[in-house]
Amino acid sequence: PLPTPHSPLYFGLPGNPASVLVTFWRFVLPAIKKLSGIREGWEPVFLKVRSHDELRSDGKRETYLWGKLHLIDGVYEFHKAGGSHSSGNLINLAQTNALAVLPLGKTLISPQEEVEVLQLIKP
């Protein structure tokens, strides 16, 4: 049967715990906010900030690294969370308020270089 305006929505999420959270924050939460009738402020908030740490990726896909935004002398700075960033390790997500986005093909962002982050919670 064809979907109708009253058909239930289904959001397919990946199986790895950290991947589920990233996908939820990136796509599902904004959709739920928009569908709930929120007219403004439902969009994901992306900021260009300074990286405090070296950020690495294999460059094979868009990569999200979790960490925390700090306001230092009026400038937002992204600090990568310590420990393992493997998809099954959720303990390091506990104090996360932002995700650094390394685009496809980007393998390195050096300290003090600009990085785009997805803001999860205002610092």
C-alpha cells in the first residue's frame, strides 16, 4: 500500500551504539522537532570553530568525532574527548556537547585549524 499523510514514520538506524547516537542527533531529532510543529530552531546547528586537538580520519567517509566545545577568550574551541572513539564505546560520550565533522577525503585537521562541528548542547 502507498503511504498516506497519516502513515507512521520509520527511522532506520545503524547497529553500532555510537553510530545510532550520531545518526539520531544528525537526522532523526531535527525531523522529530520539525514534525512536532516547531517552526524555528529545529535545524541542526553547525559551527565553524578552532580545533584544540589534532583530528584524524581515514578519509573514506564523513567522520564524526565527539568532544566538547569550550568558549575561550570569546572563541569556541573544540576539544576531542579522550579515550577510544570506537563505535561501541559510549562512556566517552557522557560529557559530549559537540561532534567534529571531518568530510569525505579529509584525513587531518591540525590543532588551531578551523573545523566544522555539530553543536548538540549549547556550552
